[in-house]
Amino acid sequence: MALYPHMRYTGRFAPSPTGPLHFGSLAAALASWLDARAAGGAWLLRIEDLDKPREQPGAADTILRQLEALGLTWDGPVLYQSARSASYRAALDALERLGAIYPCGCTRSEIADSALAIDGARIYPGTCRGGLAPGRSARATRVRTASEPTRFTDRVLGEITQLVEREVGDFVLCRADGVIAYQLAVVVDDAEQGITDVVRGADLLDSTARQIWLQRLLGYPSPRYLHLPAALTASGEKLSKQSGAPAIDAARPLHELARALAFLGQPVPDAANAGEMLLRALERWDVSLIPCARAAAAPP
């Protein structure tokens, strides 16, 4: 249940500009758009462009044009994370006043022997929790976690429980290069934009408990979550920009929308154009039809 009982549904789509939209991104965009519009709510667009070395020049504009070509219009101005450093620093300051964060001097090689976390990273062993060792300087900022379980109900996958301290460890909020980490930025943005519902791929499912942990520390309400299957190639590899997933063909909007609807388990209506297909898909939108799985093969 969302903690925004008196607020209008507000959803969002938040791509990173590391390349044009691929099929997995389209499925997430379409699902979040349909869910918001079916609830009579707003659908916001956020460009998560904090990691400049990974950003592809022109990708943000390409993403906007792709969404427009498919009829996935958004409400209000586009929010760019690169313009929001003051909000993120204010959140870090608030966490510091709470004693919830600490400086860490460890390098990646120094924690390379730690156990693997659920997302493939290394579980931080808490080396700097009690303070920096003599002669060491801070490289990153970490948040203190605790042993109690974090629970939430996913609208597709059901009850989810994660022991953040055991399964992830104290995670980074500000990297050694000064870049604010995704986990903090997304929590601050969702709160300040009044996001009531997050619809996204299940590749981000394991981040949710960390985000709820930060929401509670900062006194933010938690949105409802709906995680879709991550789209896989025929060989079982997750579609991603980093692995060279092809861009969607915005010149064939009916084809791309039909593929995404089928992937989401929704009826694929006959339509003469993208607008008509979206209208008919909206009338039939049914969350209960979304496959209850963390991953699924993308349709041909």
C-alpha cells in the first residue's frame, strides 16, 4: 500500500542517457505510462544523467523523440538529475546530522574478497564503520544499515523481504569521484516529485529495499512498487545498452508497441496508428496479466 493516501497517482519513467531506448526500456515506459493513465494520474519523465562518463552525447534528446514517436507523452517539464546536486547534498547533510552516514577509505581491491551481494557487487564488511584508520582519507560516503528486515509488497511479485545489512551491507551514497549514487538520487527525486507509484524492470528489484531504507531515514513516504520481468535475449542475456541491445525502431510504432504489449501479457489491439493502439490498450490495461517473473524473453 502506498503511503500517499490523499495524493493523485503520479508515476514516472527515468531512463539513463547511455544510449537510445531498447526494447526492455520501452516495456518499462509503456507499462508505467499505461498504469498512470489508467489511474487518471500524471506521468513524469526524468533523465538520470549523473554518471557523465557513461552518458552518450545526444542520447537524452533521442529518448525524448522516441517516446514522442510512440505517443508516450509526459506531463510537465523533463527533470534532469544533473541539475539537482543541491537537493542531493541537502539529503546527505540531513543523513549526516542523523549520524546515519560515515566516510569510507576502502578501495575496491580492498573489499574484493568480500562475499557477493544479491546484485553482484561486494558486501561491504564495515571496515570504516568505527572511523577511518590512521593515515587513511575518505574516498566515499556510506550509509549505516541495520539487521532488521525490510519488507514491501510488489504489485506483481508479491511480498518481498530483504536483510539489507546482511545481503548488501552499508552501501555507497557518494562515490569516490564525488558523484551521488543512484540509490540516493532516485529516493530524493521520487520524494520531491511526489511519486506515488514506481513501475520498472525487475533488474531494479534488489535496489528497492535500499531505497526504502533511505526513505525511512529521511522521513519520506514510500511509493507502491511494480516490477516487470526484465527482458532477455534469445540466449538468456539481459537486454541492456551496455550489452549492445538494439534501439527500438521509432519509425514502426505499431510494431514496437505490439511487441511491448505482448511482453506485458496484455491484449494487442488492432489499430491504425500509435494513438489508437494506446487508447485501446489503456481500456484493457490489467496488471494481473503481467507475468509474475523476474525475467522473460523479449518477443521477436
